[in-house]
Amino acid sequence: MRILANDGISQVGIEKLKQNGFEVLSVHVAQEQLANYINQHNIEVLLVRSATEVRKEIIDACPGLKLIGRGGVGLDNIDVQYAEQKGIPVINTPEASSDSVAELVFAHLYGGVRFLYDANRNMPLDGDSKFKELKKGYAKGTELRGKTLGIVGFGKIGQATAKIALGIGMKVLYHDVEVASKTLTLSFFDEQSLSFTLQNSPKQEVLKNSDFISLHVPQQKQYILGKSDMDLMKDGVGIINAARGGVLDEVALVNALESGKVAFAGLDVYESEPNPEIRILMHPNISLTPHIGAATLEAQERIGLELATTIIQLLK
């Protein structure tokens, strides 16, 4: 059975599949040529990440497909319901990248409260001539410990983010339309563990009472955070979006940054991705990464192994 990993798959995943009799092609085929490639090469399993879309047209054009897999959590680039109506299972890896995304959230948070996003722009330019001025300019940082993190969307990634927050001494509030309460267990290096039970809060309460807001929701038809939501927040709040572009109103965000309502933002995803707006890219109070939440070596190995294991279970 032949598998096309169109957006790549880790070597450990490839090896496990090969050991179980699967042939893996890890070339990248352009979107407009994908259906023809699948049919010409008798592809039965299509694996994608966020770059490749598997819409109704692809599904209809490729009757030989037996399974579609997504390396990651979100399935918004796949017409899941239509595929399943056609008898094609759709799988993903809901837990494999959670820790990596959560750590990126805190990379943005730590960078935000200590102005690293700006210092790293200015030190190469003026560090040798204006060192004392820069030192004074960045001398009003704050600590995360003791502050409140508000998490909107409390799935696997939101929960992983909450664990880090609890581990460094933050208070956590969350809002989720499906998760009424959740007990999180923090495991430590010496096999000790601590458990915390958190309760769902109304979205308005989370926004009003949090020092920082982190978004962890799937693709939406409308903004999860818009102008009216930002008006509810504390002055000087920090906002992180490592979820999906389009869940955060970027125009409202820039305006809130300009007014001082929002102190800084950390963005890994963008409304107009893969061509983020210049106002976003050039803003001095936004920490930027190019959609790399799950892009760690550890996460990619876990994703590859999880996909391989599921494929073997379903198709052998």
C-alpha cells in the first residue's frame, strides 16, 4: 500500500510504516497537481499538515483513497464530513504537538514581558552606541509568576499551556464551550506529581480578569477576539495567538496596541497567511513567528509515530 506524505513525515514514522509493509513517498506535490499525482501513483493514503488542502474536489477526483491523515490537531484544511460520507476515514494527532505549541506560547510571553521582541531588533542597530539608553528603555519588565493567564479554548493544547502556567506559579482561568471542568496533573522529573482542578468561566470573566490571554481554538467563521472583547480586558494586557489565523481581529489588535490597551502581542498565525499584513510584520510591539507551533524535532517524531501507529491499526 502506497502513502503520500505531502507535507512530510518524520523518519521514525517512515521506518515504522516501511517495517509494516507500506511504501512511503515524501515528495511535495503542488495543490493543483495533487489529484493527478495521487491517481497516477496509486496513492491510497494521503498525509498532510497545514500546507495542503484536501477538499471535496480532491476527494471526488481520487476514488482510490482509503484514508486521509493530518499531522497535527486542526482539521480545517480537510473536508472531514464529506470524506467520511465517502467512506474515507480521517485521522489526526491531537496530542503529539500540544507541548510544543504550549512552549511557544511561553516563548512569546516571556519575550513579551521582558521586551525581547523589540530588544532583538534594536540591539544589533544601536547596542554599541546607545547601550545605556536601551538598558533604561527595557528596564521596566514584569514577571509572569503571580499573574493570571486566561485561556480561550481548553482542548489538549490549551491544557498543556495551563500546565506550564501552573508550574511557574500563575493563576489560570479558562473558557471553553465544551469543557465544564478539568483536572490537570503536573508530572515532575522525580516522579512526583500535583493535580489541579480548574472550572470553566464565562468568556467575559476570563477577559476581564486576566493579565494575558492565549487563544487555543479551531478555525472559526467569526472572530473569537474582536474590538468589543479587547475593550473588556485589563489595560496593558498581552495577547498570544498560536491557534489559527482569523480567530483574532488583527485590525482591532493593532488599534489596541496603538492606544496602549494591549501592551504586546505574540503571533504565530495570521489572518492573511502566508502573506501577513505589513502593519503586523512591522509593528514594534508584536512578537512574530512563522507558524512554527508544532515545529520541534520531538513533536515531529511523535506526530510521525502516532500517524504510523493509527494507519497500521486501521489498514493492516
